[in-house]
Amino acid sequence: MSNHPDDAEPPCRDLARQALQQACAVAGGQKPLALQIGTTQSRVWYWLARARHGVAAEFVLPIERATGVSRRLLRPDLFSPDQSADRAPALPGRDPPAGASK
């Protein structure tokens, strides 16, 4: 086991893992969830078992749409509780969506 700071899991990882487990339960398992969001069962397993940050960012919103499990629970490092439910976080170097305040 390594004691390197970069190897430590983020503190929110357990909550995110539980949220993904909940999404799997709602969907009927890892494979049904994977089919609903356009990926493989093995990738869902990887997010649960090995991925340092949990669900890949590009799958958070599809999981939320498919299961109702909040994006804030799936990736609290990307979606803070005070963000509007209708807005994704701004990405560095990208313009905000039309109509969004700066």
C-alpha cells in the first residue's frame, strides 16, 4: 500500500460509490445500467471497484437521467450542492452557455 498523497481516495469517494450502487439497483444491475447509458458492464464495475473519482464525468448526466440519482451524489467533486440543477459546471477555457450570467 502506498502512502503517496496522490494515491489517497478523495473524501467524497465512498458517498459517490454508494450513489452509483443505488443507480445500479434502480436500473436493475450493472449491465442494465450500462445498456441504458451506452457503455459496458465492465466499465460500470470499474467505476465501482477501481476508479479513483468514480463515474467518468461524461456519464454522470446520463446516469442521473436514467435512474434519478443526483449528479451531486455521483460526482460531488464536479457538481456542488449550490449549483442549479439545470446547469453543468463551467469548464475552464470554454464560454458559458448563451443566456448564462458571467
